[in-house]
Amino acid sequence: MRMAINVRVSDFTGVALRGNDEAQAIVLVHRDPSLSVPLLVGADGDELVEALAIWSELFALPQLDEGARKPAARRRRANAIRARRPKFLMRRRIAMARELSVHREEREIIARN
């Protein structure tokens, strides 16, 4: 299945050289590894180093050292509902502190059934 995704160049973290001794690739590295894009695959190391500098300059992104990079820890997803008030509290009206009227020097009237 073919699919196209629009991602801004500024969303990528940099350009890196990945691979082993036999074959290496220049990769446009994204924070999400599934969105990383291979730009050039080859076996000639000198040619790839020159191409890495060109791609880095073209996209205005830093050259990343893949050997020193370790994956970031996964963050827990914030629960958006937890911060809300429960539904039954939303129906209630919040009482404002008001001053009660005080009657002074008056006769007390007591109602009896």
C-alpha cells in the first residue's frame, strides 16, 4: 500500500550516516524512527561523507553521529480527562461566600407549627 505523509523539514533532527562496513546509507533522521527517510545508499565511504555534507547543507540540518546517539525514553501520554472536573460537579453551582444579613435590636419571632 502506498502512502504519502507531509512532514516539514524542520521536524527532522538531522542527517546521519547509518550502516555497516559493507553498505551505508545517508538518512534524514526524525524523532520518530518510522518517519526517518533514507536519502542515499552506497558502499563508497568517501563519496557518502561528501554527500552527507551536501545533504546537511541543503536541508540546513546538523550532521548527527549515530554511534553516540541513544534512543530517548518513551514519554507517558498525558491523560487529558484527568484534569477535568467530574461531570456531576459540573452541574453544581459553586457557592460564592456571601454575607448573611444580621438583624440587630429586633424582637425574635419564632414560628411554630
